[in-house]
Amino acid sequence: MMYRPSFNILVPIIPDYLYRIEHPAHNCSLKFNKMTSSDRECHLIFRENATIPFFHRHQTVKEAASVEHDLVQENGRIGLLFASKSFVQLFTNPLVGLLTARFGYTPPLLFGFVVMFGSTCGFAFAHTYTTLFLCRALQGLGSAFTAVAGFGFLASQYHNDEERGIVISHVTSGVAIGAALGPFLGGVLYYNYGKTTMFLLLAFIALIDGLLRLSMMCGSNSMSEGKSVEYGGGKTNVSIPTLLCDPYIWLMMGCILLSLSSGAILETILPIHMMIEWMSPSWLQGAVFLPFAIAMFLSQNIFGRLSFRMGRWLCSLLGMQVIAVGFISITQAQVVSILIISVSLVGIGIGMISSSMVAGLIQIVDVRYASGFGNIFSLFDMALCLCFILGPIISGYAHRLIGFDWLLYLVAALNIMYAPLLLLIRKVPTKIEQTSNEQQKWSESAFSPCSFIKKNQRFKKLTYRDGYFVESATNSYMHLSSILVTFE
């Protein structure tokens, strides 16, 4: 929860800050209206520890249209800046999964703190797009170490599926609160105190987080045990390529990817839309995400318990429909109250999916492979990174091509179309059950070696005469068949 605001705090301030960097003559955020050319109040919301009185400026319709064009064009650069964190995190996650299996969970947690503290301090004194980009990329490195090690340690402490799902939902809801505090505090602090003060305060919070991690390391010896316990089938520390061959993991990851990408798209384009259509100041652009995250927080805590009883597949299926309804209603919102309700629906849907699918991924590793959770959370965090890579980049440029409304309609349609696929994960068999059933069906089929040997007496005699060769070839063929079925 404490590291999450540092990632989302940029959402409401970056459009205004980048516009000021690129247009130094406009030392303010311009409120413009496309229908009139009268005097408009120009609020100076970029203030670096200085108090400068508000002033008025004559702005023509042509100037307002120019500002709007610049803001829309800025979407692409904003998307790249937001995505840089996830891009670095995407390639770091597999390494963190290996490190947790080798060194435990504590060293990655502490290293993640050091990196995030440094990147936060860098943001406080960054005044160019390049330095902002580098600091954002460092956030991705720190996030990879923090998220994978933290979730892996937590999952290893609970062995009951229902209890573990509830605890994971509590933690993800804490992340939701952090996501809410980020845009809200970012907008308010940036509006009143400027960028430097805001990030120095966040660095102080990160320092408290680091002290808590250090105290946890000193008080718990169990965190050093990052290695998995041997499970059914003798498998330990299942690898990422093995997990990627599991169709159930693909279905769950696809659901997570689509739902969280929806939230990333909304975070990228909604502030710009509010600046253009509603002339919203930065604090309001951040405040609109507060009910979004509160709804997500409540949804994750409620459905963390209900999803186990009602079925995680059903909870996620309904969540995707709720997201679609929320996106469609956002396009019809003309006032802030309707927008808040619509955004809250999206938060509820994402909360339903994250509380059920994350627990579902842990269950798959538990019953089908082994009890080491470092690699599955590494894979989950990679999916999360793809959301915040593809979401901002695609939405930034799609907003320019098809517009705000049609982009939201497209996202809603994708959620509706993907939802029926979750019927395929109604029951997840264990690896032992699946393999034994498939081998039994294959051995009874007409094309299997076992059936051929039983029916062909001449080949059976050959088996007795050259038993070693035939038996070895048959066993190898059966083993290869089971591997191919598993990969399918």
C-alpha cells in the first residue's frame, strides 16, 4: 500500500507539468472553452514553492483550439512515460522470481526499497522529460522486487485455499487504497505546494516503509525460506515456461490482463478528457479516481470471501460485465456525479476480478505443481506490467485516432466478449488427476501402444523375445504422449 502512491501520483500532474515544460511561455494550466472567446481565468497550478497571484489572460478561440491540440498530442508522450515503469518491470520480474528461490524474500524486499527511495527523490528534482523518464523506469525496478517478494512471502504463510484467498484480497485492497491516495494526494499537493514538496513528502513515506521492512526482516527468520516445498509428483520450484504451458493460467492471465488494462486506459485518457471537455483543475482530475479506488477496495474485501463460495470463475465473469457497464456509462456522463458513479463501477469490476483471479493463480500452483509462489507472482506481475505498457501507449494514440467515446466502447466490447471463456475454468483439475485420466483414455484408445500390444498376439510374442527394446520404446512413447497432452 505504501509504495503504490508513488506510481499513481503522476496521473493528474504529468499532463500539466509536461505542457509547462514544452510551453514555458504558458506558465499556467489554461482553462478554455470551445464556444466562447470572453475572458477566462488562468489558474497557476504549477508553483515551485512560491506564491504567485492568479491573473487573467485574454484567450481567443484559436488559442484555445491550439492548447487543446497540444494536450491531445501530449497523450503519446504521457503514455510512453507511464509505460516505461512497466516495461522495465516486465523484464525484471523473471529475475526476481529466481532470486527469491535462491536467497529468500528479504533481500529483494530491501533492495526494492532502496531503488524506490532513490527514484522518488529523483522525481523531486527532475525538470526535463528525460529525467522524468529515467526516474519512472527506476520505479519499475523497485516495484518488481517489492511486489514479487512481498506477495510470494505472504502466500507461503497460508496453506488453506479459502484463508489464503481472503488474505491476498486484503493485501490487494491495500494496494487499491494506495492507488487512490496517489492521484488524489498528487493533485492536491501539486496544486498547492508544487512538485518538489510533493515528492519529498513521498520520499519520507518511502523511508518509513523501508524501516518497517527492516524490522520485519529482523523479527522473522521464516522469510529467509523462499524455496518451495516438495509437492505431488516430486516437483519443486516450478519454472515460468512450465507455468506458461498451462491453459488455465493463460485464461486467468488473460482476464487479469484485460481488466487491469481497462483501468490503465482510464487513468491515461480521463485526465486529458476532463481538461479538454470540463476545464478541470489537477486536483479534480486526481480526486475522480478516489471513488474508483474506494470501490475497488470494498469490492476486493467483499468478494475475497464470496468468490471462494460462489466460484472464482463466476465472480470474474460478472466483474467483466460490470467493467463494461462502467465504461459505457462514462461516455454518457455529463456531470461529475455521474462520472464518479461510472468510474466506481469500473473499480468494483476490477476488484471482483483481482480478488478472485490472483487467488486462483495461487491455487493452480498449489494443486497442480508445487508450493513455491515466487514464479507465479513473477508471472502475474509481468501481466500487470503488460497492462500498464499496452494500456497507456495504445490508449494515448487510439484517443487521437478514434476519439474518447469509441475507445471506451471498444474496451467495453472486449470485456463482454472475453467473459464467456471463463466458463472453461469452472473446475481446475490437479496435475495428477489430469495426467492419469488422459493416460487412461489414451491407453484404451485404438491407436495407443498398450491397446495394440493387447490385441496383437504376434507383437506380444515379440515383446517377450525382445522385451527390453519393445518395453523401453513403449514407455518412452507413452511418456512423450503424456507430455504432448499436457502441452496442449
